Amino acid sequence: MKTYIAKIIFIVIIVGFYSCDSKQKEIAKTTIQVKERPNIILFVSDDHGTDAIGAYGNTKIKTPNLDKLATEGTVFKNAYCTSASCAASRSVILTGLFGHATGSYGHVHDYHHFSSYDSIKSLPVLLSKAGYETARIGKYHVAPEKVYHFNQVLEADPRNTVEMAQQCANILKSDKPFFLYFCTDDPHRGDPFEPDPWDAPNSFGNKKEGYNNVETITYDPKDVVVPNFLPDTKQTREEIAQYYQSISRIDQGFGKLMQMLQETGKADNTIVFYISDNGMAFPGAKTTVYEPGINLPCIIKDPTKNNKGSISDAMISWVDLTPTILEMAHITYDPDKFHGRSFYDIIGKDEFKGWDEIYASHTFHEITMYYPMRVVRNKNYKLIWNIAYPLEYPFASDLWASSTWQAIYRNDIEYYGSKTVNEYLFRPEFELYDLEKDPTESKNLANDENYKTILKHMKDKMKAFQIQTNDPWMIMWNHDASLQGNGVNL
């Protein structure tokens, strides 16, 4: 009996030893996997279009650090946000879902109070559960916090990107793989330098005394490039000059962050994204679904890819960012849980299939700005469905007050850039553009008999998109839109 018990004890000890050894090996294996996972920096500017960055062809603006990133990675020429509104766009970036499916229809701050449903699983939460150290700094603009939770919240002046970078020193040295969500307030409109006269340019966050550790880079209004959707006026040029100055401040902070990353020795294992939430804060871009509002910069540097200096024509959108980052982090996920899909495999590649269309979904900006629009856009054509078309197109308060717009409004000028003021304010139910022939989106073909087949094809695409993403506004295909002008808003 004693011999039997002794044998049992011996077996238990041996099993326990191998079990512990096996567990240690498993833990070691997991640790190795975590260490091999890349660090990820997602740098998001506020209202920065492709119009004002050297890597996208602007030779007047000074963005040497962003241009350097472009030479080290891939520039996506056809990258799109899905809603040209700050909060709505950021919710898409961090969930991989369109705003109409999350409840994030518009702004979260002040009296707007839009937020995502509690059931939503966001990117920072998924990364944290997989072992990443997650940190954010700067503009947040999503809610609720428990849905968009980060392990660390870093503090700095969101207009001083150099100071922001300096506050990221510890996360860059993290022993765990890290995800840094770095969001500037620049080049969003700021307070005017002077409340009066009305035609004074907005500051775009610039200060006459400047910012600590940031070189003030100014621009002569006569030298700036005026995009063709804007009126070429004195007021427009003065505001663009301020916009450029704000972007040059972003560039310096980005350069500082990259310098600090290099000094940690982790640059070769860190993937870097530079994107914006929506287009420039001028009427005709931000809050619209025209190209200047939704076609945005997207530059990605992945040290494991042979993609230095590459340019991609693939059509991607911000709904694809979360699944792409999860794949980069080697995290298994159910693709059916997202509206977007990973484009990781096509980064740096010249040939790709299936990346030839994008969709957009905009509903609000401010709470008083109900104007739902849905978009399908492929390589040649773009269809916009203005669901509330009987209503006058609403203005964001800062865009209405802009000297760029006021110069047209107060002087009763017929044209605002490539469109008449009347066309801009009163829009038809459908807008169809042949972007190959009409890149400025100035000739609506929705009622042109020669494009009848294309219009039907694009409408069918849009309906399929809305069904697939459970868009509540799908019912408006069979609803009297005129009721939206009489207090019956969805």
C-alpha cells in the first residue's frame, strides 16, 4: 500500500512538473508573440485635406516631416472618411462601423450628445484585451468613455504638437507593444484674431505670440494655392495662409514624435499612420460629401513592408482602419463584426483587386444640422443621395462665420467656387458625377438620359450597402421626403 501511494505521489509530482513546465513554455510563447507584435501609432489631424501637404502635390506648404514619411511608406491617393464631421468620423476610425449603425451621428460635446451604443467594441478596447498598452493624447471627441477606453490618457495643449510629442515619452518606451492614438486640434478653425471686422481671417489656432518650442512658419496669402471649389478672394487667401501655418505646426510635432521614436530603438517595429478626420474647414469641404470633404491624406509606414515611396490608387476608407490595425497586431477577429475590411495585404502593392469603390454615410454635424446623405463612389462615378433634399443645406456655425463665406454672402455674389450659391444651398435628391470628366463635381448628371443606366446601377449599389449595414434611413426610399421639412425628422 505504501509503495502504491509513493508511486501515486511520484506521478503527481512528475505530472505537476511537466504541467508547470508546459505552462511556462506557453507563457513564454505568449510573451514572445506579444513582443513580436508591432507598436502602432495612429496620428490623426483635425480638418486636414489633401490640398495642403507636400506629399500630395502642394509645393507651397512646408511639411518636410510628413513628406519624409511618404518616402518611407505608402501614400494612398484614394483614401476617404465616411462622414466629414469630427466626432462621427472618429467613431468610424475606432470601430470599423458606419456611424448610422453605432449611434454616433454627430458631435458628442456641449448640447449635441451623440454617442455610440454600449455594445460597441472599439479598437483600443480590443487591442488592450490582446495585451497592448493603449494611450491617447489630444482630441478625443467620442463617447461613451467605457466604449472607447484607453489605458492611459496623456495631457498636453492639443494645438502644440511638439509638447504633445514630449508627453508621449513613456508610452514610446513601454515594455509592452503599444498603440498610441495621437490627435491634434490643428488645423481646425479657432477663435478669430479679432471679432470685428467680419472679413478678418480665422486664426486656425495660430497665436501671435506663437507656441513654446514650435517655429512659427507663416505664409503670404498671394502664394497659397486656392482649391477650385473655393472662391479666389482676398478673404479666402488670408484664411488659407492661416490654415497652412497651423499645418506646419502639426508637421513639427510629427517630426518630434518620429525623432523620439527613433531614439527609443523601436522605430523598426512600429507602424505609423498619418490621417485626418475630414477635409479642410471651409464651406464646400467639411460637413459635405464632396471630394474636398472626404478625400483625405493617408500615409502608412510599415517597416516590414517593401513599400518605401510607393503610391496606391486603391480605394480605402476609415471604416477599414480598425480591421487593418487588428490584422497588423496579429489579433484574430470575426470579419462579419465590421463593415470595413483589412487592406493590410495591399499596402505597397501595385496590383490589387476589389478595392475600387467606397461608401459614405453622413447624418448630422451639429445637432441642428440634420441633413442625411449617403454616397457610393467608384473609380469613375459618384452618386450622392440627399435624403433631406427639401431642406436648405445647413451650415456649421464656424463655417458660416468664416470670412471666406461671408465675403460671398454679404456681397451677393452668384458663384461660390465652381458652384452657384443656390446650387450649394439647395440640392436635388440625387447628384451623379462623372469624376473622370468632371473632378470638381459641378455638372449633375442625375437627370441626364445618357446616364440613366449608370444611375440605376449606382442606386442599386447604394441600397445594397444600406441593407448590409442596417442603415435606418433605408426606409426613406419609400418615404415622403417632403415631410422632413415639416418637423417629421427621423
